[in-house]
Amino acid sequence: MTTAAMLVGDIPGRGRDTFGHRTACKGDGWSRSYADLADRVARLAGGLAASGVCAGDRIAVLSPNDPGLVEVLFAASLVGAAVLPLNPRLIPNEVRYQVDDAEAKFAIVHPTLESLARAAGLLHRQAWLVGDELEEVVVQGLPYGGPRPSDESVLVHLYTSGTTGRPKGCLLTQRGWLSAIAGFAHTISLSPDDVVWVPLPLFHVAGIHYGLSTLAAGATLVFEDAGDAENLWRVVGEYGVTMTTLYPNPQQVIAHPDARRASASLRIVFCMPIGPSLHDALPGIPAATSYGGTELSGMALVAYGENWDRPGNVIGRPHIGLMAAVLDDDDRPVPSGEVGELCFRGPSVTIGTGSFPRPPPTLCTTDGSTRAISLAPMRSACCISSTARRTWSNPAAKTSTR
């Protein structure tokens, strides 16, 4: 039976039907329209299926940022497979652990990382190199016409950093990603007029989140490597970027002599709160900061505009479709202004960790554990501040109703 549920892989087709030949993504000397993207994704999905990729299979991906990675994610969605993004900064044994633990049968590898892939055992699986080999799958593939998976199927099998123990493979569903990116796009008013450059790695949950949010909104996603402040303002000026990040050093970025001139196209910048110096350097451009996690399919809280300007380490308010609460040691919501543990509930929360789903958690803490409690709704005026970390991945937090 064909499901009526939307899939992440439907985003390019929706873009083609809604935005026609508007630019979906571009980089140095190239661009791709939504119509082109939709055609390539359909063919790649067909080619992967013809090569034996089935619903539930894991496709390990080891690559620096490349537009082909976005196409693989969309194509996997249509087939019902899951992408396993791998951090190329890991050593071979760490890569091997994740690939074996996830039971990945297929691999996509960038040629610059071929030696790491071989040492980690990726090339012992059916593998394609980014470039001519992967392009051949697109060119030779027929548009996918197989069964549509459920929107509850796992799309991304993404491992945590493992700072508090062995890395956990979080299972993030299609439905969860659609909820997460819709909430984020609504919060910051993403539109087809936006040009987004957020040079975060696509093996990281934040990089995936920003990329999918951009394309779901019909905006343009820019592929350019990160660099110093001079490179940041070059990219912003050349592409007419409307949204970017000022990481890793916003003070250094805004102090650059090109900042005022090149920032004319910007309508929002993401960075940690640094006070009035940002408004002095970039007048009229609102700032935002976001907080999220691997277990949450990306960004979960955003402090935007006046919330960004609040005193204290404000990390924001939850998106539509997501509940957040700060709990005490007995799993009870703390009073406003008190410190506790930050926890979440919503469709974007991981459905489990490991190779196969577990029963859906009733609540997810920021270290990936689950809690079975009744969350008291927070008032819409609530804003959450980070105060300290109980562990590296598990911040203490407090609420504020100011």
C-alpha cells in the first residue's frame, strides 16, 4: 500500500513543482536548480535500488562536504535506506566500529579519504567513490519507481561523539527530520529568497539540519569551504548570502575591514551572544544562536532577535512541534530561574540507539538517555539558559519567563 506521508526525499520534487528552476544549491562555478536536483535524486535512488540497496540498509558515507552527499540523503529516503555519516577526523578503528555496529552494507567514499576508508574496511563493502563512480550511478539510473517507505523509517543513523562513553548510534526518522526542519524554518522565517551558507560538516547533525532546512524552504544552499574572516566575507559578498554563521570567532569576524560592506545582503547571523559589539559592527542585522544535539535531529532551541540580546548564556526557546523542560533530580520541572537538566519530547527525538529501534522514548535528555515522566507545558514566554555542564554532553540549564 502506498503511503500518503511525505518523505525527506520528496523535498527536491516539491521544490521542482513549487519553485521550478530556482537555484537549489551552488558553489564555485556551478549551480543546480530544483528541477535538476529532483531529477538527479530520482535517478540516484533508482540506481542505488538497482545495485541492491533495500529498505533498512545502511549506506556509510565518508566524505568532506559535497553536493552529492545531499543527493545521497534524499535518494536513500526514497528507497527507505539510512545514511551513516562518518567523521573523517576519526582513526580507522573508530570508523570501523561505527560501520560494523550499524551493519552497513554499502559505502560512499570521497577519493581524498580512500586510504582511511580502506584501513577501516569500508572498501570491502559495495562502495562508490564520490565523483565519476557516483555520477555514473546517477547517469545510468532510471527514476526510482519502487515502494515508498514509511515516514517512521530511519533516515540517518548518526553516532554521538562518545565523550561520556562509547559512541551511540542514534536512529533519526524521516518524520523526525521533517518536524525538526519545519520548526527551525518557521522560527527564523526561512523563505525562497534566502541564500544560506553555513559551512558546517555534513557528517554532523547541525550541518545536515541547516542543509535540509534550507532546501525544504525553497532557498539556495551554498557549498563553499570554511576559512578565515576574509574568506567568510568574500563568500557572503559574492553569493549575496542572507544567513550565515560567524563561528568560530565572531569578534574576529566582525572586526574585519570588509564586514560592513560585505554584510549588506545578510538578514540574520548565527553566533553565541557577544553583546552590543555585534550590533555596532553589523547594524540592523539580527543575531541568533541555536542549541541541539544528535539525539534531536539537529537544532531544538533558538534564541533570535531580542532573546539573543538577553543577559546570560541564553540558548533559546523550543521550536513548534517540540517540548522542552528543565528537570530536577527527581524528574520534576524546576521553578523559573532554578537550575536543572534540559530534556526534550517530540517527533524529532531519536527512536533509539543501536542497529534497531527501541520503543519510542517518552522523553530524551541531552545525553541520550530517556525518562518516563509527565512534562508540564512551559509557557510560550519561557526561555532557556545554559549554566554549566554535568557532563560534556549534558548541560545544566534554567528557565526564565522574563
